[in-house]
Amino acid sequence: MKRNQYFTLNEIALLSLCGALIFVLKLALKIPLHLPGHSGIFWVIPAVVAVAIVRKPGAGTYVGFISGILTGFFGMDPLGLFEILNYFALGITVDIVSILFGYRLSNPVAGFIVGAAANVVKMIVNFGMQIFLGVSANFILIGIGIASVSHLIFGGLGGLIAAIIVARLTRAGVIGGDAGPADD
């Protein structure tokens, strides 16, 4: 008796590659802007594009889990294995917000909101872990205001870029015609 799988082999491969791409982008693109959350403009793109293509609940969580495992074990972040929680939370956020938009992620507004929400949630989880590990809450609260705005902007810009990519892939026929309003 053959059991139906939730994700096809092609979807698992695509989601895994996008999760790995997030890790590679985080390591390879070190831009010294000295603004918190600026890397969100890059890593949001593969997460949003993967969810827009697969269009199933859990796709973003899977991408977040893969990127979190890679970042936690091989990354250079000071939180080490706790990074898994950051990326897992961003994946869940991409899933939830994408569902709210009906997976119409070729819409620039939807892309901006999905990207901004994912980047801000990653920041919140990161600050929560720092408090849990003993960093002074007063120190964290001082920096959270500017960090929130920059995370929102950079994540939103990454989501906007992802929406443009999804719209072009849809128009070109590379991904299914129901990936967003570009086919309407």
C-alpha cells in the first residue's frame, strides 16, 4: 500500500535548496551597513519564492528549519544552535502570512508584508533568546526601536523583490498560473 506524501520529491528539493540558499546568502553577502536586519533584504527572497511556488502550509516552516539547521551548525552566529529557533520562527511566519494572502505572493503589497513580518519575527525571537541567555533587558529595549524599523524596511524590501520575481516567473510560465494575480 503506497502512502501519499504531503510534499512531492520536487517540492522537497526546491524547499531544501531555498533553505540552503538562505544560509549561503547570510554567509556570503556580508555588507557592512551597520544597520540591524539589513541582511533580511536577501534571505527573505528565497523563503517567499519557495512558498509562492509550493503553495502548501508548512513550506515556509520547512525552509526555515533547513536554513536554521545549517546556520545553527555551520554559521558564525554567536547564538549557535539557538539560531534554529530564529529561522524556524521566520518560516512559520512566512507560512501564516502567506496563507492570509491566499498565497498570492506575486502581489507587491503581499510580498512586502510577508517579508517584513518574517524579518521582524526573527528579530523578536532573537531578542527573546538573548534575554533568556542573560543579556540585560534594559540594553535590549534601548536598541529594539531602531532595530524594529530597519528589520521591517529591509524584510519588506526583500519581500517586494520576491514578489517581482514570482510575478515574472508566473508570466514566463516557469511556475503555475495560480501563484498570484499576475495571471488574472
